[in-house]
Amino acid sequence: MALQSGEKLPIFIGHIWSKQKSRWTLLGLRLLAFLAAAAATLLMVLNKQTKTFVVATIGTTPVNLTLTAKFHHTPAFVFFAIANGLVSIHNLVMIMMDLLGSKFDYKGFQFPMIASLDMLNLALVSGGANAAAFMAELGKNGNSHARWDKICDKFGAYCDRGAGALIASFLALALMLLISFLSILNHKLVNSSSHNSHNNIIALPN
Amino acid sequence: MAETKRIFTFLLRFIAFCTTLSAVIIMISSRQRATVLVFSFEAKYSDTPAFKYFVIVNAIVSIYGFLVLFLPSKSLLWRLVVALDAVFTILLTSSISAALAIAYVGEKGNPIAGWLPICDQVTKYCNQVKGALIVGFISVVLYMLLFLYSLHTALNPLLLEKS
């Protein structure tokens, strides 16, 4: 009897402990992903730089041209801001659902909904981050074949803030990849271990 | 019912493989020589890193799609196919969005940065790139459907045979 209870107990405790620990790990990762995506959105939306160029000199008075670089001139950056905004809202909703959602009855839809939404938002953030990355590369290096000059030497601060937004977005992408696979793995582990412990409890007394 | 499902997914995978392959071929074969004032320059897909990335990703996905067509239906590797479908769908969406961003600049230009649109000088090249992007977009939609379908079947393991 002591041997049997000793055999049952570690399985039971291990199951409970890993479930709680993985729940809090997942929640912490979601919080980090939310912060990264929100930081990327804010950095891109508030990205602006004004610079005055001297284009010609008439007599002794220089002719000035003032140019402002804003994010909404480039559709790729607009898409980047929208995608990261949506991903941060998604992560916020997921955190709320995890903390406060035990009252609702999801009728078994909870897990497939979470998994599919996670994957869709992963695709969204990867599209946005990659488009902005290639536009930033174009701005940094220019394209000699199409006669497009690089602009990062003139608008240095704009380029630096854009680079910061890109880094935050790629961090959010990596975290969301980890989160989706961890939540699927976690669900499989919880389901299969509950079946296994059920079988063990039946099979042990003999 | 299971038989029609299998035939339908096989057909869908075959069409997706064809679209990715044709996107690669159309993009690679786009080139045009144009003369502007005194210069003569040639517009190729390899001038832009975004188009090179598009070609590379679509080539990898078409090789993957070709290999998956030959997978026997009761094999254990279908679980790996679910994960690989996820990865390749995400890669495809990122490649199409990058190529679309650069193609937009080529078509409309960017007045603040002083980038002039090049589509009126190399019209044939521009049209061919647009065609490759349309085919690439169709392949993204197809792979998204395939991925959602394999996610759906993988998350209801009671509906599949136990292996």
C-alpha cells in the first residue's frame, strides 16, 4: 500500500506542478510579446524627422527646402504599424482570457481557437516585420540600378528609430513562435498525461 | 468521405506546388533592357534583394511541396508536415509582403526620399514582376488554406486513425 501510494504520488504531483509552472511561463512570455509588439508600434507611429536642405543659392540668399520624413509616406511601414498593433491587442486579449476567462464555457472551442489565432497573428507579424525590413534595407543602401539614393545619411535619427522598431518586432515574432508551439505542446502534455495517470491508477492495484 | 478528403488535399497541394513553381519561373525570366537619355540599363529581378528573397523562398517551398506530394497517407511524417506547413506558410507571407513593398515603390515612387517610379521606363519588366507577385499571392492563399486544414485535422486527433 505504501509502495503503491509512493508510486502514484510523484506522477500526480509532477502533473500538477508542471501544469502550473507552464501556465505562468506562457503568461510571462505573452506579456513580453505584448510589450515588444506595443513598443514596435509606438516607435514606428511616433517616428518623425524634419530636416532643412539648401538646394540653391540665389545671389547670397540660400534657398531652403524643408522635408519631413514620416512613417505614413511608406505603405510598408503603415502595414508594419497596423500588424504590430493587432498582434499586441491579440496578446492582451489572450492574457485577459487566461487570467479572467475561467467563468465562461467555451464548449471545447478554446484550444483550437487559441492555436489558430496564434498562428494567424504569427503570419501577420512576420509579414509586417519583413516588409518593413526590406524597405529599411532599401533606405539604408539605396538601389543603384533604379537610381534610388539612400536616405539614412540624411535622416539618421529616423532610420535609428525605425531600426529600433524593427528589432522589437522581430523579438515579438520570435516570442510568438515560442508561445504558439509551447501552448500546443502544453495542451498535448496535459491531455495525454491525464489519460496516462488515469490508466496508471486503474492498473496499479494488483 | 476520407477518400474524397485525401484526393481533395492532394489536388490542393499539387496546385499550390504549381503556383509556387510558376512564381519562381516568371520572376526569374523577367528582364528588360531600356535606354534612358544616353544610358542603357538592364532591369533584372536580381537588382533588388526583396525579389531575390521572393525567388529563394518560393523555390524552397516548391521543393517542399513536391516532396510532400509523394508522402504515403498512413505515414507518421504527417505530424511533421503540420509543423513544416506552419513554417513555410509564414515564410511565404513574409516573402510576398517584402516583394509587394518594393514593387509599390517601383510603381509609385516615394517623393519624400526622391525615388522616382521606374515602371514607365521598363514596362515589360514591371508587368512580368506584377504577374509573378499575383501568382505568389495565390500560392500564399492556397498554403494558408492547406495549413489551416492540417491544423484542424491535427487538433482533432480522435477523427484520424490512431498510429
